[in-house]
Amino acid sequence: MRRHLVPFRRVAAPLLMAAALLAPLAAGAVLPGERLEDPALETRARELSAEIRCVVCQNESIDSSEAGIARDLRVLIRERLQAGDSDAEVKDFLVARYGDYVLLRPPFASYTLLLWLGPALVLLIGGVGAAVYLRSQPRTTAPATALSAAERARLAELTGEGGPDRRSSGREGR
């Protein structure tokens, strides 16, 4: 059994080391100078930052983005929270300034229906199209008919069956 552990150790040790080295990067891009002293406010700020999209980056929250505008938005969120704004008020302020695009999870509203229902509509249209196509294809299969006498004779000749003309299979005399 010990032989099986050696390859595992050779693979697992570098992976664990890489994970340990990369773990600090998963903490996000929040700089120590940005953090609030009040742990409750800092927790709220981090939760809000995780829900706000960096307006420069593609689908990255400001919490994990290192862009300058993301840093400015993180600082702005912390300032608004220290001023006494609720989470909803902070979000409303950012939406008023940047639009719904700034939210990683945009609201379900009449103007975002296509965004939310678009993927389902594409699947539905594709499924209906595939069903229509498959139903329009002919389902005819060749009917099974009996072989004619000439076909049966040719088949017997090819397979080596049927009487004194049997071909040698090469197994006689073994």
C-alpha cells in the first residue's frame, strides 16, 4: 500500500503548496488602508462590494477588482456606511450614478425581462425548432420483404450453406 501513497504525495504536495501561496489572493483587492475599524461596518462593506460590478472589468466585483475605479467605489461605499446609510441606500446611490449595470444581480423589472428570460426563450425556440424539424422528416423505413428464390440461392452460395457445394472452411483434418 505504501507504493500507492508515493505518487499521491508527489502530486498533492505541490498542489497544497500552490493553494497556500494563492490563498491570500482570494481575500480580494481591499487594501489595508480601506478597511473600517468597526468589524460590523467592514462586514457590510465587504458584502456590498461583492454585489457591485466594477464598471471597468468584465463581470468582476469591486471587492476583487484592482482597478482604480473599483478602489474608489469601495472607499465610497465605506464612506456612505460610516455616514449612516443603509445597504439599500448605498445601492440606490450607486445605481442612480452608474445605472443597473453596476449591480452584479440586476433587478427583475420590465426593462430587464429579456436579460432574465432570454436564455430560457432561446432554449425554448431551439427546442421547438428541433421538434418541428424532426417531425417534418419522413419516418419511412424499408418494409421487410421475403427474399426471392434467386436471392436465397445467392445467399446460400455466399454463406456456404445449402447442399453438396459446401465450401471448405479450412477446418477439416485438424
